[in-house]
Amino acid sequence: MRRVVIVGYGMAGARLADELRRRDQDISITVVGAEPHAAYNRVLLSTVVAGTMTPESTRLHDEKWAEEHRVDLRLGWEVLEVDRTARTVVVGRAGGDPAPAIPYDALVLATGSVPWVPPAEGLTEDGRFAPGVVAFRTLDDCAQIEAKAGKGMPVAVLGGGLLGIEAARGLAGRGCLVTVVHPVGHLMERQLDPGAGGVLARTLGKLGIEFRLNSMATKYLPGDGLILDDGTHVPAELVVVSAGVRAETSLAVRAGLTVDRGIVVDDALRTSDPRIHAIGDCAQHPGTVSGLVQPAWDQAAVLADRLTGTDPSARYRGTSVVTRLKARDVDLAALGEVHTDVDCPDSEVLCFQEPSRGRYAKLVLRDDRVTGAIVLGAPDAAATITQLYDRGIPAPTDRLALLLGRALPAEAASPADLPSSAVICRCNTVSKGQIVSAWRAGAESLPQLAEATRATTGCGGCKDAVCGLLDWLGASQPAPA
Ligand SMILES: Cc1cc2nc3c(=O)[nH]c(=O)nc-3n(C[C@H](O)[C@H](O)[C@H](O)COP(=O)(O)OP(=O)(O)OC[C@H]3O[C@@H](n4cnc5c(N)ncnc54)[C@H](O)[C@@H]3O)c2cc1C
């Protein structure tokens, strides 16, 4: 019997354990997770900060999961060292003595990432955050934010990327007076061009959030706030650090594996030691933007195929990702090439903006196909454009109507017309065909479909589409093809 040891019980590690057990009832699975909680959906933490979801409802596994799936789960344990010659890992509880070593045939590093902390004086003391400073990465961070953030309290968020904005929106929703400090001239610069970043800032400004762009914090004064590089002061009784992440590679470095920005892996998700694999945020694969859940879950499926022998030739070739902002009252999707200029000679680029109504839409096409888009404040357009992008089919000739969300292509107008290959749940790469098959096999409610296909269990953004399919399936007699 093969022994697989998974380091990290986060979104990638938990998914891999599930995928392994689905394929193989006998394989020995050990999961070592440093956090004290059962695996949870980190993507939903902004809804916990916003107070719209409880910590419990983000859980990926219930208490009985490990026993029912015969997984040796070490919660609150850490892998301290890897002995590659003996093929064992040394584990221990934080601050405790090491326990007996655990042998492996295959070791999988799913150690995720850790917050990057800007070099402002006073933010940390002896390697820990100073009082009044908290990261935004874990359930424990959320508990701290919830405990501290009160109505009317000035709060500074360091970082105007996706997570910083989600944190800021959640805190503003709780009645805090939020200022976002961002070192770049516009928000979410990885996913947005300056025009879209400007409209987003304006929309969020109307919701009470202030921005200090092109600014860096140089000093933290506990209980008082931040001093910025231009000498100005941002009042803050709480500082939330959400300035980016870096892959957690310390264990891999100590084990002598090849590490660059992350743990370097090939298409078989092997590190420089073929018995050790890496998936999720900690892994660096050439075709992947790391730091998102969809690549992590795609990688878990490929690796499970390989480790169980279900498909030893399975390869991970990268994931095309769509980024969605999960902030109440703001609909934003960004995909593919977003930084192509309107005058780029190789591409057709359309751009529309209506800042006063919070709308911005940019569409990048090549050979009639969507290769990139930013859609802010126009959810209908976002849904259609995402479908076109996923499927690589030609865009309708009336581009303007498409951009404004008024031209649903015939194929996307009704679930019946979607092709079987259309991706409905992006986080889990679930197609319409898989949903129809699961429904035919008896999964006739949303929870049953979620259980059978995993659709809706990521960011939850596809729930309406899945419900639409369920309605259509329920109304179709006989069952559709
Ligand atoms: C607030 C927030 C919102 C997000 N929103 C989105 C989103 O909308 N869309 C999206 O695609 N992605 C989003 N992400 C990113 C997404 O959550 C990550 O891409 C995903 O969690 C990666 O999974 P992972 O298992 O690689 O890492 P993690 O989920 O971070 O899990 C890694 C785990 O490994 C543990 N670990 C580390 N070292 C050891 C060790 N030596 N021994 C034992 N355990 C160890 C850690 O404690 C942790 O529990 C968001 C992240 C955050 C924080």
C-alpha cells in the first residue's frame, strides 16, 4: 500500500486528500496541518470579516471527515523537517517535542503562502505583529479583526489588491472608518488597468472607503495610526496587513529542494526530488498564476490521478483564471490580457467607462476571440464575456452590445442552449455536461449537486447559474441530453 503524506491542511491539501480517497480506497493518507481548525474555504474569509458568513459555514470538512475517509489527520501539528534519504518527515506540535517520524512513499507539500509584511517601522516586534496589527489570511486573523473592529473605529488596510479591497469593504460594512494605503497609483494593478482602478476607487469611495494611493507606510504608532512616506498621518486603531503574499517555502528550502519564488514543479507536479510534489500557493509552475484556488484544485486532481495510478500520464498544463472581487455592492471580473492598450495594433480593444454609475468595461479580442476583459458594474456582460473566453468561440459582431451586457449570444441565453462543455463553476472546473450527468444520476438538489460535482463550493459565484440549470433540468421531460 502506498503511503502519501500531505504537508498542509489548507485548500490544496484538503482537496488532494479527497481526490485521493475518491480514486483509491486503500491508499494510506496522512495529512499534517499547522492550523488548529478543520480545513476551511479561505476564499470566503472576506464574508466572515463582513459578518455575512459564520466561520463554521466556511468549513470544507466536518468533524467526522478524517475518520470516515480513513485519513490520519494531525490537526495543529507541523512538519518540521524532511529526511529525503530515509523518506520520513519529522512532525511536532508548535513548541512541543518532535513526535515519531512519519514514513512516506510520496510526500506532497501544500504549505500555501504567508502574508508579505511591508517594511514599516513598528509593524512587527520580535517577528510578531505589534498590538493592533493583524494579517488577513486565516480564520484566527478574522477572529482577531472581528474582536477589535468596532463601529466608528479608524482602521487602515495596507494593500489595495484583491484581498485588501475585500477586507476594506467588509470592515466598512461593519461601520469602521477605513483608509486603504496602496503603493501603486491605482487599485488591483495586477488585474486592472488604471481606468478600471480609478472607477473602482470612486465606487468604493461612495461606500465610505478612503484611499492613499502611491503611498507607503513608513512607521506604525500603536493606537494612533500610520505615518506615510510623504510625512502625512493616517489615523488607525487597527491596521490590517493585506499587502500581498509569498509562497511558504521554508520547509522545502531546508530539505534542499529547488526553490525560486515558489517550490519549482514540472507538469507532473514533481519537485527537484521526484518523490516530493508541491501544489497550491507554495508551488511554482511555469503556466500558472499562483495565489488562486482554481489552479490549486486543478493540480490536486492531476496529482491524485498520478499518485493513485488512475492516470499515470496525467499532466498539469496551467489554468486560465478569472478573478472576481467578492465585495458587497461591487461586481468586478477580470480575465486574461487586461493591460493591452486601445491602440495596440495586434488586438481589437474596446473600452467603455461611466464612472458616475460605477461602470467600466474593457474587451480585448484577437481573431474575433476574447483574450482579455475587465468588467466592473455590469454583471450580465461579465457572465457572457467569461463564457466566450472559456469556450474560445467567436464574439458576436455587435461588440458594443456585448460590452454593455445587452447582447447575450444565443448560446448563453438559456441553459438549454449552452454546450455541454461550457464551464459553469470555474473554481472547480465543472462543466454543464458534468452537472447534467450528476442530475441524471440522482443529484436533484443544490446540496446534492454540490456534493456530486463540487460546483458552487469555491467562491459560490456560480450558484445562480447552477440553480438555473437545476430549474431547467427539473422542467425538462424527458431528461435533456
Ligand atoms: C481573504 C482571502 C480571500 C481569497 N479570495 C480568493 C478568491 O476570491 N479567489 C481565489 O482564487 N483565491 C482566493 N484566495 C486565495 C486562496 O485562498 C488560495 O489560493 C488557497 O487557499 C491556496 O490553497 P493552499 O492549500 O495552497 O494554501 P492555504 O489554503 O494557505 O493552506 C496552506 C496550509 O498549510 C499549512 N502549513 C504550512 N506549513 C506547514 C507545515 N510545515 N506543516 C503543516 N502545515 C503547514 C498552513 O498553516 C495552511 O493551513 C483568497 C485568500 C484569502 C486569504
